Amino acid sequence: MPEALIIDGKRIASEIRDEVRIDAAEFLQRYGVRPRIMFVLVGNNPASEVYVRNKGIASEEAGFSHETKVLPANIEESELIDLIRSINEDPLTHGLLVQFPLPKHIREERVIELISPDKDVDGFNPLNAGRLSIGLGNYFAPCTPAGVIEMLARSGIAVSGKHAVIVGRSNLVGKPLALLFAQKNSKANAVATIAHTGAGEKLGEITRSADILVAAMGVPLAITADMVKPGAVVVDVGINRVADATKKSGSRLVGDVDFDRVKLKASAITPVPGGVGPMTIAMLLKNTLTAAIRQVTRVAEPA
Ligand code: GUN
């Protein structure tokens, strides 16, 4: 079997980020408005701090205006809600991202419901999830699943008519990705299956029926070579830190796929890191520009 194509998410993401930067500059020229995104970080979760910092850097490089509000871990839920409401009402801010996870005493579902659907560049608000589900066009798709679809399209991997199996049923990845795959458009039109732990012993049988297999369950190295059909396209959404005594840091990042063995069987595969991860930020920038365009051009329209 020929060597698998290793899909370079970093390169594809960088291509998208260049396009967004150019489009944002054009938008600024035409409307005199710089897309603006507000990040809200509650507490001091080290991973969240890194994610938000990287999103800020990416926003800067895209020519966006951005700000990060850092709130103490013990902030009252009502205070966070007041802040979200004030950002919702600020006409100069087009995108709002509250980084998850939040401290236990704050109800994430309440936060998700409160973020204005127009500024919900994460695509988590139930109105955006519902619009995606019933096929309305004006939604924001969650960034990671949207990134998977875009990555396949830009790698020249045909999706139409293929059986896409997603292992994992999260609201962030599994469920929206299945809906995106099943949409009737040129980047999708696949037959989509959501597999999960409920499949029990049948899981391998289901994954072996996949032409496109997406691992999104958050279990390190769970997709082994025997679960993959020869020639399948394998997309790894997992990011897991595991102990590794040979590394100076004492740990390393691995995906949900046993990359070293599965790559010998797949026709194409995404690595971790450098696969789906960089696509998430690229799609966040795309959503933010879209949010700005929608908000500004709507205001500019005659009543
Ligand atoms: N935490 C982990 N991933 C994400 C994400 O995509 N968006 C937000 N808001 N929080 C996260």
C-alpha cells in the first residue's frame, strides 16, 4: 500500500488565516470597521490561558481588534452574566468567546444560552446549533468540526457519497460534525454515523465501515489499526497529554488515534499536533470576520 498522505493542518490553517487577513483589510477599507473579538477567561486554568493567548495572537495577525477580560475563578455567575450582556450590547464588538471549562459553580449551559447568537463565533448557542440542524444558512458552525470539513475540502478529499463515521457524540465536535457531513453541499453530502461507547463490542465493526473515520472521543490512542478499513481517511480530533519519561517535560501530546500504526493502513491521516488543532483557530477567525460583516452590513442597510 502506498504511504498515507499526512494532512498538514498547520499549512492549511495558515492559508485560511492569510485569506481572512486579506478579507479583513478589504472590509476595513470599505466600511472603516476592524472586526473585533472579546475573549473572556475565568480563573487560571493553564491550558485555557494558552488557548486564549494563541487566539489573541491569531486575531492580531488577522488585523482584528481584540481584548481579553480575565476574571477571578471565584467570580459570581451573575457578574459574568452582566459582563456577557454588556458585550452583547456593544456595537463595536462583533465576536464573543467565553473560554471553557468554567469553574464548577458557573453553569456553562446558561453562559452558552446568553451569548448573542450574532456574536457566538464558537457556534455553541442553541439557536446556532438549531439553525445548523434544520439547514438554515445563517448559523455559526463550531470551529473544530467546521475545520475538519474545510481541511478535507482543501486536501482534495472527496466526501460526497462516502461513509463518514465520527466516534464521539459531544456537542462541541461529534454532533455538529455529523450534521455538517450530512449537509447537501459541495464540501459534504456524506452518509454520517455517530458512533460512541454505547456501540460496545460493535464499535470496531462500525469504524471498519468508514471511508472517513473521525476520532473525537478524547481517549488517547483508542483508534487502533484493526479498527480502520484499508485506504480510509483518518481524522484525529483528540489532544491528550500523556506521561513520557523520555521527554524533558515528562509528557507529550497524542491524539485519539494510534498514528504510527494507523498511518500504514490509511490513505490519508491527520497528525497530532499539527492536524485539526490549528484549523480550530483559523475557523474562529473566519467566523469572527463573518460576524463583523453580518453586523456591519445589516446596520448599513436602509431600514
Ligand atoms: N475550550 C476548549 N475548546 C474550546 C473552544 O473551542 N471554545 C471555547 N470557548 N472553549 C473551549
